[in-house]
Amino acid sequence: MDQFFNISVIADNFTYFMIGRFPNGPLGGLGLTLYLASVSCVLSFFGGLILGLLSISRFRAVRYPAVAFINLVRGMPLLMVIFWMYFLLPALFGKVAESQTVIMALTLFTSAYMSRIVVAGIEGIPKGQTEAAISTGLKPWQAMLYIVLPQGLRNMIPSFVNQFVSLIKDTSLAFIVGVSELTHVGTQINNRTMAYPTEIFVFIALIYFIVCYAFTSLSRWLEQRLAWRKAI
Amino acid sequence: MITFQGVHKWFKSLHVLNDINLHVTSGEVLVVCGPSGSGKSTLIRTINQLEPIDKGTLTVDGMDLLDKKTDINKLRAEVGFVFQQFNLYPHLSVLNNIILAPTKIRKTAKRDAEEQAMALLERVGLAEKRNAYPSQLSGGQQQRVAIARALAMKPRIMLFDEPTSALDPEMIGEVLAVMKDLAVSGMTMVVVTHEMGFAREVAHRVAFMDAGTVLEEATPDEFFSRPKHERAQQFLRQLLTPMHCECP
């Protein structure tokens, strides 16, 4: 039994897997993974929304830089962005916690992708909606705010959740700059115990799967709840 | 009220409006008809700048549309527009469809706006549908709500772009009745339509368009009994006597 699949290495380190040394030390493990993912998710939702709107603005002075930024980030590996932030932010602002640089990197990276989802969602709303709104005297930004976005955002939900699930998995790259999220905690325990890599990494894979699957199911449930009566 | 002087518009190389000269006085109902692709939709959409013009002068309610200082949003608030596809907001109830612009643009208090909206719904015969969503309404009902929505801004001019073309035949009458009621009340109206019965009965003038130009302008009586232009005669013949009639 011991040779085949040793559960005790998981059981012994279970709290460490889940929350690191918290509350006696900093948050780690799955707790930190979820923290990184949710903070980056909220930030990149707004980042993506703003970038998306800027990238379809009528004014070139805002559109061009936004599009350039989106293309630049999308053409770069996430690991590169994490390194950039890890070395750049402390150089600019002095001491910055590693987890903060990772949140920044994840936010920038995911915002660029979210912005494309936002643009697609906006462009999926028939042009007649905007025309109807501005023909009653609403200004273009009001038409966007009251008519296009409320409809577009609902259509974007599945893609947003998709992106969020990617984001959860992407937090594992924080391991490279020594942030003790789930994957990092796993390697630590593996290095300490030496003998149980299979057990440890199967367990970690399972946790990622459960968390991601839960969010995918949540999105399906949300879609059904929000499916409102479509016109025409 | 509305004056076109030598108006031109191009879509790429396509000359969609070619030297348009038209004048609509206050309280007048002008019906624009013509074969599809003749530019009548583009013409009516230039009046509230959904399509900008390329050349000429266009004055609407005293505002010069080519003047950079003209506030287009303000102009649009004074001009109601009814679309072929209704374009109601699917995520808002009938009442909220109507009160959105008055509360946001005119800063009308919500309670007052709702009261006015109810009066308008009464007028188009849909008071009991105030809490329904657009998709729960028939096409004719949706179009009547769209008319109420346009009227909620108390416009001085109403534009109709083929308002009955997307409707089932049995619903056309209810929409035309609302429009007729509006015309009788003295509203300045420009109507693009194929409903020749409506044109004959309600219009003060009919403009016939073909290939981007206004070929003929006449009173309905003149236009329907003695169309001058050969193209107009041909158009009316086709419209009034369908060529393929297979009776059972």
C-alpha cells in the first residue's frame, strides 16, 4: 500500500496544501491561488472593459495606443509578462510584494484577452439598437451604457468564465518567482519528502480540476438564469 | 421645417443621393416612395444624421446639419425616428423603453415620465402592455411601442422608414391607424412606405424616387391619377396590378 499510493503524505500536509502557513504566516497553497485568481479576475474585468471600449473609440488618439497595447501583450508569453513585472515594478516603485507583481502581470495579460471578448460582445449587438438609442437623442456613450453594454455583457458571461478558468490555471506560473501558491507548495512538499511525486502532483491536478470544473458549472447555471427573452 | 438643397451622398462609388431638392413645411405629411435601392431610406436617415451627407445643404428645424457647431444629439431629440425593424430594447420593459430618453436627456422626473408614457401607450392602444418585454409582443404591437417611444421626446418632426414592411399583413392596419391619427394631429411627418392607400389618404405630397434622384413630386391625387414620369407610371402599374397572380 505504501509503495503504491501514499495518502498519508497528502493527509499530513493537507492544511499546508490548502492555506500554507496561514494564520501564523502568509497565506499560501490553494488559498493563495484563489486569491491571486480572484483579485486578478476583478481587476482584469474592468481592465478588459476599459481597454475594449478604448480600442473601438472614435478617437484615434485613444484607439491606437489601446490596440497597440492589446496586440503587444497578446503576442507575449505570460511567463515573460510575469518576469517583466517582477523586475520592473520594484525598479519603479521600490519594494513590491512578489504576489502583487504576479497580480499585476496576470491582470495586464488577462485584460488584453478580456478586451477582445468585450469588443466581440459589443459588436454582437445589432447596429439598430445603437441607432434607435441615438435617434431618441441619447449621446453615443449613453447608448453604450444603457443599451449596448447591458445586453452585450450577458452574452459575454460564458467567455468571461472561460477566461477566469484559464486565469486560475495561469496562477501556477507564479511558482517561477517564488510565490507560494498551490503548485509552489506542491514542489516544496515534494522536495522535502522526496519519495512521493506521483501522489503530490496527482492531488494538485485534482484540486485544479475540481475548482475549474466548479466554475464552468457555475457559468452554465448563470447562463440559464440570465437567459432573458430575446427579441425578434 | 426640412429643406434639402442640392444634397449629394456617395457610398464609395455608388451615388445614392443625387442632387436632392426637397422642402417639407410644418405640419405637412410627405410620403416618399420608389423602387428598392432608389435611396429613399438613405434620404430619410440623413434628416437626423444617421447618415451624414457629403455635399449640399440640409436644414432641419432651423439647424444646419453641416455646421460643425450644430449639436446633433439635440437635433435628434427633436426628431422622432421609427425603424422598419422596430429596434425596441429587448432587455427593458415597454415602459422603460419609453421613459429612458426623457429621463436621461430631458431630465424628466421618473414619475412624470411614466405618466406621460402611460398616456402615449393609451394613445397607441397598449396601456395594458406596460410591463411586457418586447419579445412578448406581436410585430404590430412592437411597432406601436416604438412610435410611442419616439413620441415620448415630444418631437417636432417624425420620420418613418418603411414602418410596416416587416409586419404581417393583418398587423399593418393598426400601425397605419396610429400614424394617421398622428398626421391628423398636425405632426410634421416624412414617411417612406409602399402603402399606397396610406399615401393617397393621409399624405399632402408624394415624392417618387429612383436611382438617387427625386423624379416626381406631386399631390397624391395627381401622382396616382396622372403620374408624369414614365418610371413612376411603371412603378405604380407594378404596385397596383401584381404581375403574377395565381388565383385558386
